[in-house]
Amino acid sequence: MDLQKPEHPLISIIKFEDLKHHQSSPINITNDFYSIALKKDFNAKLKYGQQEYDFDEGVLHFMSPKQVLSFEFRTDEELNHKGWLLLVHPDFLWNTPLSKKIKEYEYFDYKINEALHLSDKEEKMIIGVIQSIAQEYQANIDHFSQDVIIAQLALLLTYSERFYQRQFTTRKITNHSILNQFEELLSAYYCKGNLIENTIPTVQYFANELNLSANYLSRLLKNLTGQSTKHFIQDKVIELAKERLSTTDLSVSEIAYELGFEHIQSFSKLFKSKTDLTPSEFRQSFN
């Protein structure tokens, strides 16, 4: 894949139409840059980490430095898609607020096959900002060049954050499918013999099982249920505790251990915070 020499050592902006690439075998790409790509008419399978992206038309895709992107070509045809590629080295952001802020945008860390799907209106807005960056990038570099590009990049990322929030709402079928899988995993975790080292399951455990980042999973559940992942797990634990307290003769200590608590005090504290009753008081209410 032939790339022109960049006009700046720490930032590069490329039109995909200017790239001509013929490749039949899969390729892997990694670099030292933040990558923001607007892709259209893409005739290859794209994998981010181990997950295949779920798009063919007008979407934004984000990558952090050192992450792996894989292409698997569907045909022997030339890769001839449209769009823009923006590469920004972390050093370009050094000593600016964006150097810290960019790490807070979760879409750079997603392990899910969840690119940002754009409406026609959103796509025009994004292209407008990218073209402004390109215009500044191609102009003669002066004392103000970095500040102007940083401001435009910050606007691009803010728009992307807004559109991702919209996508959480509009792509409900995909999101509810993930919620269903999460609930199934949570139930399966507490099936007899499946409890891992007698510990309460962590957010990271379920994120790994679902091939998501922990932040993405928490954010998705917050949008769908109003609860964080941690609280969702805790509510499931309390539901199981109530069942055991009301239907078995197991001691409170045995139930606490069965549900992954090393210390009965931790179990009792969580139970009371959720029900306003101690486990013993809850059990007595059924006698």
C-alpha cells in the first residue's frame, strides 16, 4: 500500500481514494498513531483485535497506538474504497488538554465489533471537520498550526462521542442481545460447580467473556438498565441470596461462601445495604 510522504512528522491525513492496493492474502497493521478512519464502499473484512467489524458503509473506526487491525480481502479485486484516514502521533498532543482527554474516549478501546455508524447528516458534519483539518494540514506550518488542528481534532472527537451516545439508543437490538448474553453468563456463573475460586464475578470477567471492554459493558448496561455493571451483578447476588435464605436450611455463612464471599461480614453488609435487613432478619420474616 503506497502512502505519500506526510507533510508533518506527527500528523498525517490521507484520502482513501488516493490509495491503490491489490492484495489477496490477509494483512495485519499496527502503528504508533491514533487512527481515525471514515470508510465507505469497503470491500474487505476488517478485524480489530479478534473481533470482526459489522460494517460495509459510512462509518468511523478508531484505533489507539499499538493496536492491531487486520484486513481479509473478500475477492482478488483491488481495494478501492472511499473516505479519510487521520493519523495523529501522541507527541503531537503533548502538553495540551487533549493528550489526557483522548484517553477518556472509550471508542478508542472497544473490543466489540461496534464501529460508529453515521447518518448522512452526521457524515457530512464529520467530513466537514476532517476537510478543515486537511486544509490546515496542507497550509504552510506556522506558530498557530498545532493549536488550530488540536481544536479541530477536539471538535471531531466530541462529535464522535455525541454520535456514539445516539448509537447506544438507536441500535437497541444489538445492545439487548448483549444484555441477554450477559444475564445468561451471570446465571451460568452461579450454577453449581461454575463458581470460579469462590469469588464474586468481576466486571472484567464478563467483559472478557463478551469480548468487550469493561467500560463499554458498563456504559451499555447503564443506558439499557440505569445500573452500572457492578450494581447489576450485586442485585443478582442478592436475588440468589434471598432464594437460598428462604428455601434452604443453609447457614448464613454457608450461603455467603456459596455466593463467593470470603467473609460473612462483607455479605451481610451488602445484603443490608440492598434490603435494609440482615440476612438473619430476612430469613426470620419467612418463619
